Amino acid sequence: MELSHYDYSTEKNAELFKFTSEGPKGEIQKLIVYAPMQELDVYNLGFGDYDENTGLVDDLIITNNSDSQKILATVASTLYVFTSKHPSAWVYATGSSTARTRLYRIGINNYLSQIEKDFDVFALREDNWEKFEKGANYEAFLVKRKF
């Protein structure tokens, strides 16, 4: 999937990515973290602003730097790098708010035919995982790279 995205850096195991958002609010450091969950080969995808005080991701802050599509494209591009290093991984994602989960759903809806060329996409609705369908409301998402 070729969308305009920010350049980023990562470390050897491709579980942490750093990039800079650029917009009307200036340059804002962002982090994308793939963190192992309790389930074998399932990683939580987290991202947000880099908090210099804690060294962690702040996924509750609302930056409004007018580049949300480019940020989502950047996150999507890191999925390719992460799954190349972790080919058996499932990646779990949900928003830190209902509005953010809706934003992710819209992004998946808009590019579903392209996404499905490389990934199997599932979504959580009413405590059940199902194949992602356009137009449905979901609570979380789960993707696995096709190889």
C-alpha cells in the first residue's frame, strides 16, 4: 500500500518506531509501539505523542496537527516492517476513545481492498471476532500478514 507517510526510525526488533508530525502546531514527536500481549504471538499496537517526562507514548492527547491521514499511513507502513520481523504475529489495535476507534475503522474502510491484499483483517463486535466488513461498528481490530 503506497500512501504518503512520514519517515521513521526503528530499532533492530522493529517493535518501536519514532517519527515527527509536522503541521500548524509545529513538530511533534510520535511513537508507535508493538507490545507483546498475554496471548502467544499477539501484539498491541499503540501510538501517540512522545512524552518527554516519562519516555512513553501518550495516546490520550489530541494534537490536531492537521495530518491525521499521514499519521495513519505512517502507522500502516510500520505494519509491513513489524510483520516482516515477526511473521507469525497478530496485531491488535483499538482506539483510546470511541472517536479514535471510529477513525481507525474509517481508515480501514477506505483502504480495505488494498489492505486485504497483504493482511487478513478481523474486528471485534459484541464480544465476537469476525471478518471485517465495511460499514459495521467495531470495538477493536486484529490483523495478520499474508505471506
